[in-house]
Amino acid sequence: MRLLLFLLFVLVYSNIHSQYRLSGSLYDDTKKPLPYATVLVFKQADSSSVAHGVTDLNGRYQINIQENGAYRLKYSYMGFSDKIISLNIYEDSNDIEIQDMFLEHSPVELKTLNVISERVPVKIKGDTIQYNSESFKVSAGSDVEQLLEKLPGFEIDSEGNIMVHGKRVEKVLVDGKEFFGNDLKIATKNLEAEAIQFVEVTDKKSDEALFTGSEEDNEIKVVNLTLKAPYKTGAFGKASVGVGTEKTYQGKINYHQFNQNSRLSIIGHVNNVNERISPNLGAIKSYRFNALRGIASNEGIRSSLSPGLNLNQQLSEKVELQISYHYIEDQTKLVKGIASDNFSGDTTYQSYEDILMDEISKNHVIKTKLKWNPGTRTLVSLENDMVLFRKHFGGDSRFRYPDGMTNILSFTRNLSHTTSNGFGGLSRLSVTHKFKKEGRNVNLVGNLNVYQENNKSRIHNYLIGGEQYQTQNFNGNKRKWSIEGYFTEPINGFWNVRLGQQFFQENELQNRSSSTNEVIDSTDFQEGSGTIRTVTENKSSIDLSSTHKKVRYFMGVSVSDIQLKSLEVSRSFQFVLPKFSIKYYLKSAQYVKLNYHTNSVIPRLEQLIDAPDNTNLQRSYIGNPNLRPEYGHNLSLNYFYLNPIKAYNVFVGVQASQMNHKIMNQTTVNSDLTTRISAINLGTYQNIGVIGGISGPIKTLKVAYNISPNFSWSRSHILLNGQKVAVNTSSYFTDISIKRLKKDKWDYKIGASWNNNETRYPSERSMDRKIQSYSWYVNLEYEFFQGFIFKLDYKFRKFVTIISESETEFHYLNVRLKKTIKHNWTLSVIANDILNQNTGIRTSSNLNQINTVQYNSINRYIMLAVEYKLRKNKTSKH
């Protein structure tokens, strides 16, 4: 590893001393500076482009090139004639000042699009940031996800979730149209990076707001992928297959047939190396019943099969249809260990749990969206999402305490087998009409959400030499529907007022029955206990919005009346919900936004059920039918700045919130160290968070840096053994990385991160606890010997728990060798986890525990893979 760092140091050092810096100024024929003009550097020998630059507000430019020789410089600016000069660099000095250049006005607009798309890495177009993919090189065969990782301001986690400038991306569009509904991971993992011309980031309004031109305050972060011209028509895609040691395999296919009115995509994945694309089910939610404990998405060793189809069809000038189907089948085998540090007053003790679990899930997901414009003033939209699911999982859990703790339950075992199947559906119908008066419109929306689940669980518990055989049958259904109406009217030519009325109703029913062999007392089990929850909400709202030059205003208030019925308890709650936001544009790529809103959170059914859930003998849970809704205040301040010339990006977000009547858990630790948890409204929960990011180039080193700090602090109370205890929690996270600015034969990224989590109890300092983790990583890519590409990924992780003074270290090393043959064929050799230490690990804490969880994952294997690009249009080759 020291050798690797030394080589990287030598590489950076050689970059510093081998480059030449060209500087100069560009003016028009009146000696006025020309900002944002383009300067291209070509080799005289073969006219290949080697570097580019953009002038600043004073017309100055600076370009770095690697070696001396004969070059041509081309100066371009819209509305002016191009100018080309020759330049021979054979000087000893690394800094070369070029004489001032002057461009003449052109009566004919020049055809500059053939160079603009290649020379401007980032553009600002109103609220949209446009990245030119050609300026961010990735290796051949890369998918869109690997391209996004190169863009400044983008962060992608291990699950494929995308963050841009501190905000999560909710949708990925392809040429402005949805791709497999709102399943953004399917788009990023199944489209080739080389097919993308631009990546656009914007805060997208709803279809209704775009149609009417109205302002709204619920914009979502959206990424739009603009295809290159050859990919907009014809067919393209790729297929790959790989087999490896340890019986590993993987296969992928994606095929796209696009034209002006139709876009058909077929995808398929099969593997047993933990590569999974999960469907985004949107508002279709399952129950959070404690008995139905499945496997988290990143745990265990998973085999997956997932074919899918997507069709966007322009049926006529007025009708557009989008339909997608996706089948997902996963089988997972999990081996997991949980080591816990437990707290009860002045007592600290350890416990351990070993878990074996198998899970098989099968899902059919169908999504449709129909947009109809019967006239220029009316828009009708109908969306439907549906999922059919079936799941089987069985588990063997063994819970124990260390030897010597003979006065308590030293061993329990839980054997379980569960079969679950059901249906979920979501429908939304929206009708929007614009009146002749500009700005006046009406919008009617109807929503229907249904969910039904049938479940049967067999649970076999062992306890202190005896045993309890328990069978649980569970079924439930949920139905939610709402009607919304909005009327917008412009006033005074500057402000728009929107009046809204919403009616919402949700009905939820759960039936649970348990039977036991009565080896131990079964009085806690309710025979045939059926529970119901009904929520009815009537909400009236008024909003004002306006845009004045550089300032956008939005303010409003809602009055909500909520009827909550659970079991035999029926109650009524009223809330006043004000909100406002101000967005001020300092420059086209710099703004500050202040936002305040209030919200209410209604208790879930499982929080209200007063029948104990005893499926876990060590940790039982009981709800509280007398819970009331939470009421929260949320204030945020965000600053964003992007300099497209210097590729400098800054964003800072500060958020503060306070939740009154926060639903918390009260914990009782019994004499035998079993735990009983119940829900309660307990005082006020306060939180402050800061998230930020700074990225930009260091041109002298030919690297780009990125710093991403994150801080969160909260204050609340808990009830532990009947005693109210104050709790302060804090979390710090920072990631710092540098990467090479331009990808030639070498490309690398080096980074480090630090995470610190602390929980403090001011009145019970003996319960204070801290969890820390450190990591550093190296991503290296090198092209050598006629197109062979070598990739190395190394990561070191260290976890420290400051209570039991335990430390855990892991080293991860993956290597890949790839060669492209005749453009269409690619051969790869993949060596995964060469050091054979790939173990999943995470640390977490709750009221009276610190948990260190380790679980199995894919270990060392070597795989040979072949990939073939599918093409029908010759023009798609680049």
C-alpha cells in the first residue's frame, strides 16, 4: 500500500512539473472584454483537441497543456467570427502569456454547436444546471451511475440513491420523459454513459404547475438525461454474461428502440453477487408489524432475477401513454451477529444474538401513466401503480448473555417461518383547466391507495429448558382515498392566490390471532384480536406566490381538522399549519432560500395497538391507544453557488426543527433483563442539522477536491424504568477526497471519511456512549498496452465503540482488468475481495443499547465476463 501511495505521489508531482500554462485576454473590436468565450487548443499535426478554456468576466483565460509542441488556438464567441492562431511551445518557462486577441462581429450567426457541446463543462439555464458529459470522462462501457459519480455536487450511496447539492433526487427522466415510472435506479444502471449528451439538474414542478405556469412550493429534485442525437432514433443496448469461482454468476441485458413517437426498453438482470435493482413502490406501503421481520436490502448473500419492459408511446398529438412492467425475484441467505452493550441505571451488561435467515420474495410491478390534452387549456392525467407480492422467510435466532450471568435468562431461541402475500395499488386522477384570463386555473385531484396483506407465521420459542410453540395468523388491509380541489387567481399583476380544499380518509384493519402450547403463561396473547384505525382529515388552505425579478415568494396557511378513531377511542384534533419560503437569486448560479413549514404526524396503527407483541421473548412491544398526533415546526436556510467557469461549487444547508408531543418509546428493563417497550407522547423533540459541500479544481496539481461535512444535534427525553431522562445526541460526518481533473491514461480518486456519534445523558453520565468509524479509500484506473484498462478499488474501515473499548478493522480490495475489442466486444477479469475480508458491518444505538451488527456478504471470487454492444444504427458508433 505504501508503494501505491508513493506511485500516486510521483504521478501528481510529475503532473505539476510537466504542464504548460497558457494565459491571455480576449476582446471585441471595441476593446470590450468577452466573458464566457471559448478557447480551444488543437495539435497542428492531426487537429485533435487537447485542452479548452472559458474566459472569465474580464475576458481572461488560462489553459494547461501537458507537453510542448506545435498547436493551434481557436477563439469562439456567439455573434463573432472565429479566430485561429498558431503557437509553437518550445520554451523553458512553464507560464506563457499570449498577446491580446480581438474578435470581429459577424453578420451571420456561426455554426458553433459542433464545439460548444464539447468545450463548456457546465452551463446555467435559469434554475437548471446542465453538465456536458463529454467533459467528464468515464471508461468504456460505463453506465450512467458511473458518469454521475464524476459530476461536481453529486453523491451516490451504496444503494444507488442520488444526492445533488445536499438534496435527494426523486426522479430521473430520459429526454424529459419518465423511464420505468419513477424508478431512478433502473435508469442509472441500464443506460450507457456514452449515450448521454447532457445531464440536467433542476427543481421540477408538478405536471399541473408546468401546464399552468403556476408557482408551487413542493418542487422535487430531478435529473434529466439528454440523449445524443444518434441514440434518439434506432436501437442500442448491451448484453453481458459472467461466470466465476465460488459458483458465482451474473448476466445483464438492456435493449432500447427509440424513435420520435415511441420508446421501448427491455432490461434483464440475473446474478448471485448482490447486485439488485429494487422497484420504487412510491406511496404503496406495507405494514410495519413487528412479527414480520425481513432482511434489510444490503444484508446477506442474494440471488436475483429481474426482467422488465418500459414503453413510452405518443398515441396522438393529444395523448401520451407510459407503461412499464417489472418482475423481481430475490432469494437471500443471511448469517448475522449482533453484539449489544446494554444500559440500565448504573448497570452495564452485554448480550449477543446469532441469526440465520432465508428469504424468498417475488414481486410483479405494473405502472401506467396517461396524459391527455383535449384542448390547449385542459390537461388530464391518470396514473396507476400496482404491485403483487409473495414472500417466504424463515429464521433461527439465538439470544444469549455472557457466561457467569446465572441469575438471569441465559439462553432463548426463536424459530420462525412466515408466508406473506398481498396486493397494493395507487391511482391518481388529475384534471387541470386554464381559463382565458392568464394565471386563472382550477385543478381537481382524486387519489386512491389500497393495500391488502395476508400473513401466517409459525413461531417456536425455547426458554430456560422449556418451550413454547406459538402460531400467529395475521391479515390486514388498508384503504386511503382523498379528493383535492384548487383554484388559482392572479391579483395586482404580481401575486397569485390559490384556494384549496382537501378531504382525506384512511381505514386500516389488522386481525391477529395467536395460539400456544401453554408451557408458559399465555395471558399476554390475545385470541382473535382485531384492531382498526380510521383517520378523517378536512383541510382548507390559502396560498400566495409571486416572483419579482430576483426574488420568489411563497406563503400560506392551512387549517386542518382531524378525526382519529382507534379501538374504542375516538378523538378530534385541530391544527393551524402556516408556511412560507423566500428564494433570492444573487446571480444566475447563486441563491439563498429560507423556508418554514409546520406539519402534523398521525400515530400509526401499530403504535396504537394495546395488545403486546411477544414474538421476541427478550424485547416485547405494546402500543398506546391514547396517543395524540405530533405537531412540528421546521425552518431551513440553504445557500447554493456554482461557478461554471472555474468549476467551483458550494452548497450549505442549515435545518432546525421542533416536534411537540413527540411519540417516543418508554423502556422498562425487568429483573431478568428482558425489556418491555411502550409508546408515549413525551414532551418536545428538537433537532439542528447542517449539511454542506465544497468542490473545485486545484489547477496546479491537476486535481479536483471535494469536502462534504455533515452535522446533526438533537435533544429530547426518554422514560427508562419510569424515570424521565434528558438525552442529547450528536452526529458528525466528513468526507474529503481529491480526484484527477482529466482522464488520460491515469485516473484516480483518494479520500477519507470520519463518523462520530455520541449520546449523552446529563443526569446519568454513566450511560454516555460514543461510536466512531474511520475509512479511507483509493480508486485507481490505468490504461496501458493497446487499450487494456486496469482498475483498483481499495477501502479501509475501522469501527470503535467507546464503552466496551472494542475496535474492528476491515480491508477491502477489488481489481478489474478490461479490454475492448472492435468497439462492440469487451472482455473483463474481475477479482472481488482479494483479501477475503468483505463483511457487512454497521453500528447503531437506541434508548438503552449500542448495537454492533455484522452480517455475511459476497467474499472473494474471480470472474470472467464478456460484454457485447447491441446496435442497429451505424451512426450510433462514436
